[in-house]
Amino acid sequence: MNRLKKHIFIFSLLFFSIGLCNSYSQTKNVNIKVQDSIVPKYDFDVLSPSKAAFYSAILPGLGQAYNKKYWKIPFVYGALGTGIYFYSANNKNYDRARTAYKLRLNGKPDEFDGLGDHILLSDDALVTAQKGYKKDRDLSLLVTVALYVLQILEASTNAHLIQHNVDNNLSIEPTIIQDFNSNNAIVGASLSFKF
């Protein structure tokens, strides 16, 4: 009998609590408006990163101008110009050594034969020079292409990062903490969120 009373008590308690919950949930209409105060409301173009990458692919530096980072354009042209300069210089020297070697094989005078004001280079030196200049020319081309792709990626990444909240309320500051037990300084970093 004791067990039956316990079950009836639990059943009635459940029935009563469900009845209260249902009665309150059906009679009250609550409208809650939530406003996010952390993220500022800006209008961003979703296709902005792809536009910046496309513009940089068409004309180097144009994606940086699209992102309004005009100070990066001289670095883009300086890097690409340096790569093109070294490619051109190595290609010119490679052609000189190759032409001189071909003329020497045909028994004709060349600019490295040692006659008159010309310097003297052996056949092996001309072959070594050709190999070295060709390797440097190819490396210059590879670096220039890599810099071209890098400036496209930089424009796209920068356009992505413009859409994120980066202000002074989010900061990482290095700190030096004094340990009072051992009287030693401990270097650490603190991550601060200010709301």
C-alpha cells in the first residue's frame, strides 16, 4: 500500500506540474528582441575577395587598390620588377655565352676569345656560364611567377580580413609578471576582450 501511495503522489505531482507548464505556456506570448552589440553592422560585398583576386590577376596591384591598400602597390611592382630584371639580365648573359660558344665551335672570333680588348674564357668556362645563367634565369622566372600568385592571394586574403571585426577591443599584449615568491620576472601574454 505504501508503494501505491508513492506512485499516486508522483503521478499527481507530474500531472499538476505539466498542467501548470501548459497553462502558462499557452496564455503568455513573450516577444524577445535580441540585438548583438559586439559585431558592428557593416554592409560588405560577399564577392569582394574574388573581385580583388580577379583584379590582381588582370593587373598586378589593382586588387590592392580595390581593397584601398594603396601603400602596398609599390611593393607589388617592386617585387615583380626585381624578378623581371633578374630574368632579363640572366637571359641576356646566357645568350651571350651561348652565342660565343657556338661561334667558337665554328672557328669564328667571339667576344671571349682573348683577342684585342676581349677577355679570355675557355670552352669549359663558357659551358659552365651557360648552365649557371640558364639555372638563374629559370629560378628568376619561377620566383617572379610565385610573387605574381602571392600578390593575388594577398589581395584576396586582405579582402576577406576587411570583413572581420578587428578593433582595439580585441588585443594581445605581452606582459611581464613579477613572481613574489621567487622575486623573478615571468614573461607571459594576456588576451583581452573588452565589451
